[in-house]
Amino acid sequence: MARPARIARFALNTALAGAAASLAPAHAFQAADADASEEETIDQVLFEADNVYRDEENGPIIAEGDVRAFFGERYLRADRLTYDPKTDVVTAEGNVSITDEDLETVFAGRVILSGDLRDGIAENFSALLVDNARLAAASAVQEQGARTKLNRAVYTACNVCDRDGDAKIPTWRIKSLRVTRDLERKVVRFHHAFFELKGVPILYTPFLQGPDPSVERQSGFLTPSVGASSRLGFNFELPYYFALSNSEDATFNPKYTAEDGVLWQGEYRRRFKRGYHVFQGGLIDFDNAQLDDGGNPFNEQDIPGVRWHYFGRGYQEFGDKWRASYDIERVSDDTYLRRYNVQRRGDIRQRLDRGATNQLRSNARLARNGENSRLTIDTYVFQGLRAQDDSQTTPYILPLIDYSHDFGKIVAGGDVSVGANIASIYRTTGTDSQRFTAAANWDRDVITPGGHRFHFFAEARGDVYYYQDLNEGTEICNDPLASCAADFPGLASGDDVEFEARFAPTVGAEWSYPLARRAGNARFVLEPRVQLVASPADINDDTIVNEDSQSIEFDFAGLFDYNKATGFDAFEDGQRANIGLSASATWDNGVVLEGAVGRQFRIQPTDAFDLSTGLGDEASDYVGNLNFRYKGLFGFENRFRFDGDGSFDRAESFGYFNAGPVNGRVSYVRLNEENVNANLVRREELTASGSVKLTRNWRLGAAWRLDLESDSTIRQDFSLGYEDECTTFGITYRRDRTRTTNLAPDEAFLITFTLKSLVSQ
């Protein structure tokens, strides 16, 4: 007897276990009871439809018209649903869609499902998976809730419709006679598959396996890279990823080069509750490498037969306060990283590639962070990558200990803190030194009702030094026994050990008066700032070797540091005044103009800094910045330092623009500083890069780096790239004109591509 209804709601009791893309019927049929307990409704399927009826009392239950079924977090829609209690089978027909708890949706014209939610058959099957992946087939069979087998299937992660909703050929797709989606092993297997680009078959394979789109990590091949260069010849890299466990993985990425053989590379990562470790390394047998341009084996030019690199980073926490960490980077020789274009990747990538700065640094640290105190114990080992670097005189630090404790506002309303620093520096050949520094600090901020800000500070600091092997130290002077005898009297008598001490107190006060005003459609801010500092003069004794303060970058950001030395060995002594003015204007239309300028004045000169830094004389260089920007469309930033005659000693400028499909960046650097001890040389460079969007998906780019000091090109890059919702592809041509003893200029092509959800990196 038919039982029509405008909307009828029913509950089907069922054992909810099985696949995401299936719907099970009930073992009993009953109307939903509003008084039923939560426990009773857990195993029920609720559905509603325009009409629900039975032709016979014990016949199949039929729901027609906008059928909607809800089973836990799963949701089914169809035009018609039939449940036969005798066979325990549900049949859904007409525009069937099923969405599971992972928000994956499958579509079909007709599905037949078993009563335990494990098995089913679908006709005209399609599925929308995570990350826009799509799977379609003429028919699909789900077995035991764990495997779905599809016939005459198509798989892609690309859009199959354009912006107007019309069908289009995807960028790539895989057509296969049979596809198996294994949810237990989280893989998709293709049998007799054709890979198509824009509808054109370009590759056939009898078997292909890829990760299921629902998984984040799975073993398999990653995106390969293909290139060719004058240094390495043809080169090819095909990484393979190993998902070892939920907390560790590894990547094996050998790089084949036609000139040098295979560079064996790999990475291992492990993460656990209180720690993390990642290691990257590479090894190549260079004995069979090709000859250089002069016909000589590179092995005869101070390059080892076996070349290698090792990078590592990690930490381990012990309780809530202690942490041990390390960051290691070592290579076999000076030119290895540049020849094979090796960089720190992934989790150990750095904002500044130290390989490009020609100095590697390895560090191990033990740190304790308390509520008001901090203790760090560091060791450092350096490796120079320049031809003139000598490993015998390169220092290593063992240990560097730093401690600080904050007592809070306990004296005259100001914060009181104490600190200590110990450094031990050793060399295979050269001067060894140990330093102990202790300091007590006090500072207080006062803001008056009128808006004046005063900052008062004081520091009492003492340094003790102990030197050994002074007669071996080229870092002191070129001829220690001759020109340094006056500084180190013991050298003349053959004594190469020295003990030194100094007391370095500082007091000072700073005033600033920020002024802000709204005028018309703009807001203006002006802040004058004056800092007065007093320390004993002439306490940078020549008998104190400057190990940690050789490189000073004097700019407006550091103008109001009362001690501008970067370490402890140099100390900014004497009486001085730091004076500066900063201003900004912000308009409502998005225009922002900012600027600052300042200078230091001294009662007496200081020997703490090399004169090339712009510091040390009675009047320093002028330092400042000038910045302009308009929304995100274009702007420029400038940092400068010029002397009293108006000659620029340092200039750093950066400009950018983003005008629709065109964007560009340009930077200019001019450094007149020359300091042999700090490894600074005169430099003037111009770098420019830009790209233009040719179409919605294609982009053309170029980059150029020029050495204006020698009027030569350092590097050129030209690139062509494609990107859409499922594919990235790029071709890069690079000219590297840098030349060293063992490294000739290079011209290289690099090809990269990524197929989303199939191979990625």
C-alpha cells in the first residue's frame, strides 16, 4: 500500500562500518522516534524524500523525489532510493552523490550497495577527492570497504570545466583500462595507462602507482629536475621519498652528471615529542672526472678525489628549561657547493645561504631558559671557502658561555640585570685567547605628561684576557717580534703569554619627543632624538686583540646603541652624543614617505673602530634612510652613509613595482669600506629582476647582477614558466661568470615540472 508524503523522514537501523563512498540499508525499518535515546540512534540512517512508500507490506521501501540520506558524517542525495529488506540491498538512482567525513564526494548514475556499507557497484562513476583531484570511470566496484576497482578510468588534478562552466580538456590526465584505489595502503594503481598532455598521449606504461590524494606522506618518486651546464654537462636528479614511520622519513636524490659522474645525495628527518633532527649529505667520486679547460685533472689542483658535503640541524629538550641543539655544515673543499649547486634545503634552509658568503659555520649549543635568567653554552667551528683562507689559522671557539639574570625594578625604579660571558678561542697555528667579561646594567624609562621620553642607563663592565702563542699571531700584526714589541713587551724577551684586564663603565641618558599631527588627508610624525653617553677614554689598549668586533655596520638603526661594537673585544669609549631625527607622512590614498638622518659627535676620537666604518673621529659620517611606497604597487627603500664632504661611503637602495602583469625589482649596493681584518673590500653592484605575465598561465622572467666596480656581469638568469591549478613547469637559462682557480664560468639550462597530487616536492 502506497504511503505518499510531502516530506517523509525515516530512520534505518544499520551497522555503520565501511567505505566513504557507500550507503547501507537498515536491517529493520521504523519511523524515527523523537524520544529515542542517543544510543539508539547512533546506528541509524536518517533520510527524507518527497514520497516514501511500499507497494506491498513486506516489499521494498521506495523513496522518490529529492532523496536525502544522513548517516553520521556522510550524506547521500539521489532522485530515487530503494531498500529491499529480503536481500539487504539499497539501490540509489539518478544524480547520485555521496559525501564522506573527509569531504570527498563521489557521483554516479546508479549505485547498488550492500547492507554492511562495505561493498557496492556504481555506474557512470566519478569522484571529487581532496586537493581538487578527480577520478571518473564507466563503472566502479567497491570491495570490503577498502578497495575500489574502476574500469576505463580517467584521473586528473586539473579543472575539467572553464570559468563559464563549459567542459575543457585538462592540462594533464591519466587514462587507464583499470584503476584500483586501495584505501588501506593509500595508493592508486593504474594498469595499462596513457599519460596525456592537453589531450595528446605522450607516454604509455603497463603499470603506474601514485599516492592516494587523501594522504600527506607516502613513499614514492618526487619531481625530477633536468639540466645541462658547461661545468657538469647533462645532469638529471630524480628524488625518491621514503615514509619510514609517522615520525621519520628519508629522501634519496642522486644527481647524475655527464662530466663528473653521480653525486649521491640524501636526507633523513625525525621528529618526536621533545626533539627534531634532520641530516643532509652528499658524496661523489671525483677520480674519474673530466679534465679542465687546460687539459689538467682537477685532482692536481688541490681538489680531493672524493668530494662531499654534510648539513645537519636538530634539538633535544630536557624538561621545560633545558635544550641541546646543533647546526652543522661542512664540505670537502672550497668550490664543491658552487660546482654542484648544493644548498641547504627544506627544513634546514636559511634566509642567508652561508655558502654564498664563503664561510660555513658549525655550532652546538646547550641552553637553559628560566623565568628571569638565560644560560647558553656554545661551540663554533668555521670553514672558509675562499682561496686565501687558511684552515691552520681559522679559529674555533670552545666554549662560548653567556649568562644573564634580570632582577626587575629593584633600584631607583629601574631594571637591574647582571651578565657574564666567557670565550675561549683556539687555532691550530696562531694566537689562542680566553676572555672573561662580567657586567651589571641598570636602565629606566620616564615619560612626562607632556610626552617627553627619557631613558637613563648605566653599565659597569670588566674584561679579563689571557693570550698564548702571541708570537704566532698574524692577526695582531704582520711582524709580531718587530712592530708589536711595544704593545707586547714580553715578545721581545721571548715570552709569548700575556695577561690583560680592563674596566669599562658607561653612563648615559637619552631624550626623544615624538610629535604626531593630522593635517588634511595625511598624518605626520616627527621625532627628534638625542643620546648622551660617557665612558672612560683611551681604554682600547693595543694589547687587547680584537677577535669578535672587527666588522661594524654603522647605520641609523644602530646609531643609538650606546656601544656599537658587535662583540666584547672592542669597546666604544670616550664621551659622545648621538643625535638623530626621523619623520614620516602617511596619506589616505596609500602614499607613505619615511626618512631619518643622524650623526655622532665625540669629545675625543676612539681607536675602537676602523675609520672605514665611518666611526671613530670627532664627527662621524651621516647615516640615514629614505623610503617611499604607494600601496603595494611601487616603492623604494634607501639606506645611506656619507661623510662631511657629501661623498657616499655606503649606499643600499631597493626598488620595486607591480603594475598588472609586469613586476620588477632592482637593488644597488655601494660599499667603500676596505678592512683587511674584517674581510671587507670595496664593492659596487647592481641587481635587477623582473617578469611579465604573457597569458593567464605563462610568465617570462629575467635577472641580472652586475659588478660596477669592475664593469662586468656576475650572473644572468632567463626563465619561462607555466602554472595552473594542477601543473607547474619552468625552463631557466643561467650564466654564471664567476671564476676561481678551480671553477670556470658556467652556462646552464634547468627544467623543472610538478604534477599536483601525482608527483610533487
